[in-house]
Amino acid sequence: MFVTTADPQLEPPIITVNTVLSLMAVDYPAHKLACYVSDDGCSPLTFYSLMEAAKFAKLWVPFCKKYNIQLRAPFRYFARNSTTSSGEDCSMEFQQARDTMKDEYEKLRRKIEDASLGSVPSNLSGEFVAFSNTERKNHPTIIKIMLENKGGSPDELPHLIYISREKQPKHPHHYKAGAMNVLTRVSGLMTNAPLMLNVDCDMYANNPQIVLHALCLLLGTKYERDCAFVQCLQYFYDGAKDDPFGNQLVVRNEYLGQGIVGIQGPYYEGTGCFHRRKVIYGSWPEDMKTEKKSLISNGELTKVESLNGFGISKQFINSVAHALQGNSDNPKDLWSSLEAAYQVSSCTYEYNTNWGKEIGWMYGSTTEDILTGLAIHTKGWRSLCCLPNPPAFLGCAPSGGPASMTQQKRWATGLLEILVSKRNPIYGTLFMHLHLRQCLAYLWLLTRALRSIPEFLYALLPAYCIMTNSHFLPKGQEPAIIIPATIFVIYNLYCLYEYLAVGLSIRAWWNNQRMQRMTSACAWSFGVLSVVLKLLGLSETVFEVSKKDQSTSSDSTSAEFGSFTFDESPVFVPGTALLLVHLIALFTMSLGLHPQASESSGSSLGEVICTVWVVMYFWPFFRGLFRRGKYRIPSTTIMKGAILATFFAYLFTPIGW
């Protein structure tokens, strides 16, 4: 079980701790589980939090299994209003145990909270000595075995291993994909389990039997090629009512997420996914029928592949050979593989290997999950979707404008990087084993950000027509107006039906429509720009971590919860400029400042309706012009937007002529 975190400020350790505790408490024999936590921030705070969590786990895991607790992330379990839920023990013994456990968790939470304020041991002695003289992007490998199931007992706790891979400024680290590949190699040496689960630090195990659900799919297929990985669709907890930021993915999961299962299977979403180790190691379906069949010879990897494929660690190479043959040759003692684990975690280990190219998580995109899943599907593998009740994993969706836009910008950038690369789905369909319909599903996803260019220009069109007193729609008295009006009504009614059919409200539909337009104008346009600059060789794309908040029920009822927030990021400039252009257009029309035109060629009610419609889409920006604090658009952003809007008005319309 892999848990990844990268920044203790953006991803508070208490969130990571709860995810780890929920995974360690799943219903599965403990001696067959191992939890690896990758800390790409090399944070002593994260390490300290996990040390304390390991102590608490010795109380929490037995408590959950003894009383059959269903919600095994402590912060969620103790945040419930009712003391017990249906099916829970109501005895006095349970009540006392629950109260004791709640007190212990509060102690753990306070320790982590105090540590985040600066009370982590400043002398960095003892267990913390490894963190002395380290920087976030310049430090040696740190591996700590925090819990070990030495006796191999199913009733004890799973292994818990902390890993912070080596980083040096002159060596690329490939962001999350690089961290996942290090976890794969270290786990291959220490436990070498045939199946691997990876989750983001905020995606806790909501269903304690999720491992059993996934194994039913992985082991229940007649041929292994029918299931390379099992993807649990993403769902979120404590989301604001009516999805004001349009990122709870309910409709997408219902239609696209489940519909694509009928082709080659769901996309790999980067979290909540169970992988076959040998697939990650580059295996092909049907026992590697291609040239990769030469990978194994008499149970050992060939010399050429050993050096060029998986690296130079002989101990790791032997573990790979056993994994590809389906043998679980895990060492009896984790400490015996520690030296080799340090070797495969170095920042130079992947040089002259196939890691990130043909083996492991793929490099070359900030959306390494989609790229890796595409590479697997391209080989002819299929994937399956797991939808248990209750949902397998729950995470926290970004709240506020900056976090949502950062996430969407990273997705847009990464998806376009795949589209313009040699690994795009068109190549996979023409020359490899990607099904045509699966290719179309990938293309729909990869080209989504390209909509930002025509969509932005189209959003400017009604304002331009009002300023120039021209029109792009038929006049109201012309019969042809029925065509665009009918298309507009049918499209919106159909989209509304999709939301109502899954139990969402009209307000949720409107919020999602609004956020799609705002995201397209702001985040996606910057994603397109980033990829263009990369193709021109002017800059490289950067993996930006989204801020994660551990929301609570009290937060979700706050009056301001769900209100759109802003910061000084340039990503908000296009949306601000677009809004100001439309306000200028309405202002000039109301004052009669637009040029004179004949009745047949001037702007009409259709252009006015479209302009008002755009302003309604960008209503959070309109409110941001007048609000205060984090809900107000910064003055510098307003100024930049005003300059662009004025430039448009004076350069492209007769007002400036």
C-alpha cells in the first residue's frame, strides 16, 4: 500500500496520518500487508507525525477489528454527531473503549498540531538525526522501518515504512511518478507483494473490506489480461452543498467513469488503484507474447535487460524475476534489504534504465497517472472498475478558487503533454493494441483543454458585436433564430437531466456549468500556454501540488463555505479581463456609444442575452470585484484585467478607431 505526500504545508500531516491508519486497519491479514509512505518533502514534521501514528495504531487497529468499526479514519469516525451508528456495539464496554480511543486520538492530534507550530525536536537527534542538514530538494535517501510484523502474524499490525528518496538539484526527480517508482523498487526488495495499492495522502480507506473487493476482481478473471489494474472511482467527503467548485465528479463518475468500463476499462486516476506488480514491471498480456518474452530466462533476468531495464542492483533484479514469474519471494527480515533499498532510492539509479520509459510509472507528463494507464492499455491490457457500497476511498476535493485552478491547470498541462507526445492514443491504436473506442475516450480527455482557445474567443464574440453594433446571430424576427435557440435549449436541458438523474440539484448543475466556463478561460488556457512554451523550448512544465484541507462538518455549514476565493496568481487574469470586456460592452450599449448601423446589420437581443449569460457564468468574478479579503480579486489582477479589456475595446472595436 503506497501513500504519497510532498509538502507538509499544502498536505497537512494529520491528513496523511489518518489515511495511513485507515489502510492499516483494513480487513485483511496483517502479515500480507505493508504500508509505504513516500515523503517527497523530506519533512521531519511528517516523520514525527508518522512515529506518533505508529504508536496510536497499536490501539486503533485492534479497536476497529474488535468492534467491527466501519469508518476507520479516526478524524471522520470521531467527527460524527451520533455516538454510535447502525450495527455498532452499544454495550458499556464499547462506550468506554470508544471514549478512551477518542482521548488518545485527541492527544495524537494535539501532538501533531503542536509539532506543526515548531515543537519538533530542534537538535534533530536520535531518530531525527537523518534530517539534519537536509533541504527539501537536496538531501540523501531516508528510509525508516517504523513498524514490522516480525512474527508474520495476521493479528498484529502491518509493516509501516517511511521513505524520502534522494534528491539533488542537478538530477531530475520526475515528481510523483519518480516517487512511485522508488516505492515500487523499495517494496520489491522488502516485501515484493504481487499487488500494489496506491492512494494520495488525503484518500482514506472508507470501506474496510476494499482489499477483498479488489481481489475478487483481480483474481476472479479467467485470464490475467482481463485485469491489469482495478480502479476505484474518486469520491469526496464534506463537499460543499451543490458542488460550488464543480470538482466532486459525481456526473463524470456516473456516465464516463462507468461507461468506459465496457471498452478496455477505466482510466488510471492516480489514486485508489490496485496494480499487478508485473504489469508495472512492463509485462505484456498473455505471458508477454512480444519480444519482452526474452525478459526471463530460467527464472533470472537476462544480462542485457538486467543492466538496461531495471538497474544494477542484483538483489532487486532477483526480486523482479520472482515477481514476473508470479512467485512471492519476500524476505523474512525487512532489515536485510535495507542497504539495497538505499541503493535503488538514489537519484542516479535510473540512469541508463527503462524506468519511466517502459517500466514503472511513465515520465513526461504532470498527469503521470493517465500516461501510465494509457501505456498499460496500449499493450492490450484491460482494467476493471470497483464500486463497492460504501465507496472504497474518500478524499477532500479542493476548496476555493486557487486550489481548484491549480489542480485544473496541472491536469490540462499534463493531458496536453500526452497528446503531443509519441505515446498519444492515436499511435497506440494504429501500431499497438489500444482499441479504437478506447482511443476515442482518451482523445476526449486529452483534447479537453484545447477547448479553451475557441471557447474564449467565442465568449468574446457577443461583447465584440455589441461594441461594433454587428451581429452573429439571426435577428429575432428571422425564422433562422429558431436553430441556435433550439440547440441552446436542448443542450442545457440534456445536461440538466444528467444531473437530476443522479440525484443532484439544479443549483449543482448550474455551478458545474459555471465552473467549466471559468476553468476553461483561466486554468485550461494557462495549461495550453505551458505546453506551447515547452514545445518551443522556452520553459519546462512544473508539477504543482494542490492544497488539501481537512474539512469538518462544522466548516461545511459555515456561511462562507463554498464561496469562491482568489489570490494573486495570474491564472485569474483572463477571467477578470473577459468579465470586464462584457461589462464594458453593456455599459457602452446602455449609453448608446456603439456606432450606428442599419436595422438589418446591427446587434440585437440575441447578442445582449449572450453577453448577460457570460456575465452570469463569471458571477463569482463579478462579486470578487466588490468583496473583501480572500473573496476579493486582488487589485493587481483587476488592473491587469482592465488593461487587457481596454486594449481589446480600443484595438478591435470602432470605439478605439
